[in-house]
Amino acid sequence: MTLTTRVLLLVLLALAPALAIQGYNEYALRASRNEAVRTDTMATARTVADDLAQVAENVRQALNFVSQDPAVRALEPEGCTDYLRRAACNNPHLAVLALTRPDGIIVCNSVGSPPGSYAVPERAYQQRAIAEDGFVMGTYAHGTASRKDSLHFAQVLHGGGGETVGVLAAAVDLDWLARYLRRNLRLASSFLTVADDTMTILVRYPGGEDWIGKQVPAERQRVLADRGEGVRVDLGIDGRERVLANAHSTGPTSAAWVTVGRDRDVAYLDVDAATRRGIVLIALGTAAALVAALVAGRMFIRRPFDRLLRTAAAWQAGDLAARTGLQGPDEFGRLGRKLDAMAGTLRRNEEELRGEILRGREMQDRQVTMLHELNHRVKNTLATVQALARQSTRGGEASGEQLEARILALSKTHDLLTRDDWSGASLRAVLEGEIGPYRDGSTSFVLDGPEVDLPPRHVLSLGMTLHELVSNAAKHGALFVPDGGVRVAWNVISAEGGTRRLRLTWTESGGPPAGPPVRRGFGTRLITVSVERELDGALSLDFAHDGLRVSVDVPLAAASPGHLSPLAPTPH
């Protein structure tokens, strides 16, 4: 996987929380809108049902009032007709007022039909009024006298002895009823259906002309029977998807069903538009971020890295006049300046060797050796920089500051080696270079050990090791608190076979309580590789409660040229 690909993956990873938040907001917005639409639709259905019950109550009061007229009570056709005509004029929502005998034969009505001109013994309201001896609601009917689609209400008329002498009926014009009930539909996308207890449609808005007097489809009747009152998202009787609310009207019209529907596409129109805008903006933002990351990665990472590789290849080919040309304040700029300075030093050495080449083969061999050493060290240095970037990303440490700090630590050790033409550096100088930034605080540093000159390989490996220990102490250990302290002690002993070994101990105190890490991070792997693999030494990490203790035991044998290897990946 290339470095550019990893940068793009990091950008996508950084965008993941924003995408998650956008998804959650979309879910919350739709849930809120769904609840609001359901609540509003159900409230509208109940309001319509209450209005239907109020219509019934008004008709009941009107029939009670009409029943008090003497002509009506006496079943006197002429006076009854005149009175019912006046009463109908005062109640324009009534298509007709009629008085019939118990057998359904007409006595009088508000349109002036002659007595006995028709009979309605089969009408539901006539039969129910006689059977229940009270006020009842009938079903849909096309009026015999009014010739209008109507909903009839009826009430029995009692004689002086309490016997039933007639039935007073009032027919409510369904056109008027539709206009009266649909005033509760505040939104243009709302639909209304009212059906009687036989599931015959009384009111349908819009498009009522095609539905009045027809039966509700059988599958809709089963849904009403199974679910009763409530809200659901389903297909309406016209096949369109809607949010449907079903409610029973109250009082004497409790058998009537009211269904209010909201067109789902219209109800969620603004939410769907916002979703589309969000998706477009996220796509554009993601594309812009990826393009910016690609351009920035090519400009600030890939180009400098390619220049380092090209310069290293030129040096490998023997052109020590080649330079990286990196002069910026960033990590690559500092490393490039150090490498250019190193190449300049080697070039001067080469020129001096050329002047002495006539002195003998020995000087020529030395020049060849130094060239090979330069090639190996430059390649190893670049490989180490690449490995630091790769391992930091692979280990989950995508912070640019950590990568910058490690490259800076490598640059410091290179600086120490460059001062003495890569002949080595003292251990105390390496230590001072790493702990120097923390000397001005209240932290106590104790360095206890003799002067020890380290070979270049030891300078690089121990420099990276000490950098990781200092960084860890500054973030989590003794350097994290004002009164913390660090003691570094070392000595050189003679082992079997006359080999000298360096033993160094790093001890922290006064810091936060320590404990074993939850996982093995890249810093731990870097220390392990630097000590055990690069220097063939032994490493001990003791996460004691009172502070971290690290013991390092490495041989001080001279390093062979080119032995330094990049930070090889270690298993997690």
C-alpha cells in the first residue's frame, strides 16, 4: 500500500464521524417528522369524528324541538307540513324533515308530499327507531322525497299514553356534511373518508362523486375490523400510499368510521429534499477532501520523498555533488539539510582521498569503503524514515506530531554523528540531546555514568530508544507532573571473551502511578527492535506502581557497515 493511499484512507477515516452524525441527524429528523405527521393525522381524525357526533346531537335537539309542536303530535297533515317546512328553512343542512306512522307510511314532510304518498318501512333508521325506542342514526340513503344523498336520523314520537304513534326523521344532506367536515383538514394533502355502520361511504374528499354510496373495499373493512382505531402507513382505497388514521365517532353515531389520510410523499417532501441536499453536499465534501488530501500528499510528502530517493540514487551512482535541495522548516527540510551536509562532508573527504590516491592502494580502499558506507547509511536512513511513517499509520498512531517528533529525534542523532564525520558520539551527548527540552522545568534529571563513546549504530538505535522513553514520560510518566524525576545510570562491564557491554537503567519517580499498557504500541515495538534486533541486546520493561523502570544491556562491539536495518514490522 502506497503512502498516498494511506493518506486517502486517513481522510476517509476522519470523515467517518461526520458521516455518522449526518446519518443520525437524518434518522432523528425522519423519526420526528413521522411522529408529528402521525399525531396530527390522528388528531384530525378525532376532530372530524367529534364534529360528526356534534351534527348528530344538533339533529337530536332539532327533532326534540319539532316533536313539541301540537300539529306534529296530533299527526295533523296540513299543520304538520307547514311547521316542518318552516323548521327545514331554519336548518339548511337538513334535506328533509318527515313524520311517518310506525308502519312507515308518510304523514307529512317539509317538501309537501301528500299523506300516504310513499312509505319507508324498510329504511334502517325507521326500523331502529321503533326497535330501540329512542334517537338513532340510520345509514346512507338516496332520499325518496328530497332526491338527495342523505344520512338519516330518527326519533320516535310518543302519544299521551306513552305509546309510539310515529317516527320523526331528519335527512342530513351529504354534500353539506362533506363541506362541514372537511373544514377540519388544515393541509391540502389531507384526505377524508366517512363510512356508516354498513361500511357505505358517506363522505369522500377529494373525489367524492365517484365514491358516495359505494362500499368500502373488503380488504379495508378487514383492516378496520382487525386494527380498530390507530395510525398506520398503508395504501388508501385509491391505491396511493398514505399515513392513515382511523377513529370512531362518539355518541349515537359510534358505529360510523372516520378515516383521515395524509399523502406520504407530500408529508415528507421537505425531508426528502433535505436528504438529497445532504447527500450531494457530503459527496462534494468527500470528493473535495480526497482531492485536497491527494494534492497535499503529493506536494508535502510524495515530492520531498521522491527527491530524497532520487538524490540517494545519485549518491549511490557516485554523484556526491547531487543535493536534495530541501530547505523548509518541516521534518523533510531538516533531514534534507543534514543529508546534504553529510554528502558535502563525504564529498570533501572524497576529494582529499583523490589527492592521496597516488600514495597507495590503502587510501583507495578506504575511499571505496567510505562510499559504500555512505550508500548504506543513506538508504538505511531513508528506509527508517519510511518505516516510521508506515509503522505509525499501521499502529493506529496517525498523528503528524508523533511522526514529526520521531523524525526530529533521528535528525538529532544524525547531527551528532555528522559533527564527528560519522565516527560516533558520546552516550551523555545523546542523553542531553533528548532531555534538553525538559531541563528548564521543575523536573529532576540525574545522569550517572562514565564517558562512553558509542559507534554510529548504537547512537542511532539508542537515540531512538531514549526519544521514545522521554516522549512516554512526558505524556504519561514522570515528566507529566511538575515534581517528577528521572534517573539514568549506566556503566560498562567486561563480559566473557573480553567483550564490553553497556548496561543502562532508566528509572522514573514522582509521576502518576504506572501500570502495564493495554496493548503494545508502536513505541514499545520501536524500543524492542532498536535494542534487541539492531544491537543484539536485552531489554527489560518494568511497569512498577511508583514509576517505569527500563533496563538495557547491549554489547559495544564495533558495527559493521550497512548492518543498520530499517524498522522491520513486528507482529502485534
